[in-house]
Amino acid sequence: MNVTSHDQKPQAGDLGSLLRYWRDVRGVSQLDLSLEAGYSQRQISFIESGRSVPGRDTLLTLAQTLDVPLRERNALLLAAGYAPIYSEAPWNAQEMHSVVRALERVVRQHEPFPALVMDRDWNVLMSNDAAPRFFDCFIDMAAREGPRNMLHLIFDPLGMRPFVADWDEVARSLLQRVYRESVGHVIGDSTKRLLDELLAYPDVPRDWRTHHGASTTHATLPMIPLSFVSEGVVLRYFSMVTTVGTPQNVAAQELRVECMFPADDATEARHQQLLAAHASRRPPISANRTP
């Protein structure tokens, strides 16, 4: 799987080692980087050996060429003695107002199906009304302590885990998604901790890294659904993930919207019935409550 861990990441202040690290992560030689970025191989070699410090524009060009995530570009700038240029303000800061309003509109328009806004580590920052209503049909969400994490909710035997159909297949696909959808295709320390916590739950398949995902169970579907069992009926959903285009802010780059869709007509009909029955038993839920 073409995703790298930060296990061997050098100290933040060592510019040469950091640049070499990102070049190694991308599998790019000094010569390849020089040709792609338009600088001499000797210049790149001098930067990595500590014999010279590049100008800010040069460093940003190298980072862009290596597709370094914005948070890590700030680290490169700091290591070279420059101020960071990409804001690391939280997702709900004033400068993110227009993005947050757009996210609210997206999740609201996805009713009556669950829609979530999550950070890079699958922590839920925002949701539409349908998300908590849906999960409340299976477990008492109010009894779970926050902050909410979507993967912990699915993997926890006291959460949604008992209601997940085809558990082995779903668990493998979700763990692979953590790698596939990681920012910059690099697993950070916090995401690595999350993976360790998920793998500590019982009955998590250990072959998830190498499992190819092919299955006859869902041979007629173009994706592996996330299926839940409600009163003996299997409800099958799939997700579509949206990210912010051309982000210039760390939080904007790390946000993603996950919208759940019914994978078949029977699930869509059953979903509507499930939420209607739940609404008749529970008081209304306030907008943007996180599940």
C-alpha cells in the first residue's frame, strides 16, 4: 500500500533531513527532483547536507513538487528559518467561516441520510440531523462520551460493532481507507495512535494490510458497502467523500465530508421507516449535533 508512516521522521528543525525524508517518502531521487522542480541536483544535495539554506520560494517549490501537506510545509519553512505561511487556525476559526457555511449547507442538503464532517483522524466536527438519529436507532448515543470518532464508533463492541454485517470485510476496508485517504498519503503520529487503538479492539482481522478486498458477497456492487443489521434486516450503505479544493489553510486541507447513501432501493425504504419510527419515540434533535 503506497502510504508511509512517520515512524522514521527526523527532528523538526533539521531541514536537510526533512527534505530527504519527503523525497524518500515519494520515492524520488535527487536527480528526479531537480528535473521536476527546475533546480540543479547539486543545489538539492547542498540543502540536504546542510551546506546551504534555500530561499523561501525555492523551498516552497520543492515542497510543492513533492506534494508535501501544508502542515508539513510549515515545518520545512520553520526548519529553514522562515515564518510559516499556511494558517493552522482551527476548522471553526473566523477565517474558515465561508468554508464552514458551505459544509453546513452540504450536510443539511443530504437529509435524510447521514452526513459527517471529520478531521484527518476521523473525529466528527459536524453532522446533519440524520446522522445522530440514525445511530440512535441502534445505540444510545447520549451515553457515549465525546469527542466523537467515527472509527471508534464502528469498531467499539459497545458501539455500532454488534450491528455491523460482514464485520471482517468492513473492518479491513475501513483500516485500508485510513491509509488510502490520509493527508498527503502519510500516516501522522495521531493517526498511527488511532490505528493502534482500533487494532486493540477484539476480532479485528490481522490481514487487513494485504487483503485484496475481492469478495463474492458483494459481487454485484461496485464497492464494499458498510452494512448494518436492524431487527434482522440488513441495510447497506456506501460513502462518498468530499474535500476542499485547492486549500491554502491547514484545517481546510484536513477536512472531509462523508455522505452515506443507500446502496439499494430496499435499504432506502427501510432507512426512511427506521428514522420515522425513531422520530415517533424521541424528541427532536438540534441541528449540527455531532454523533
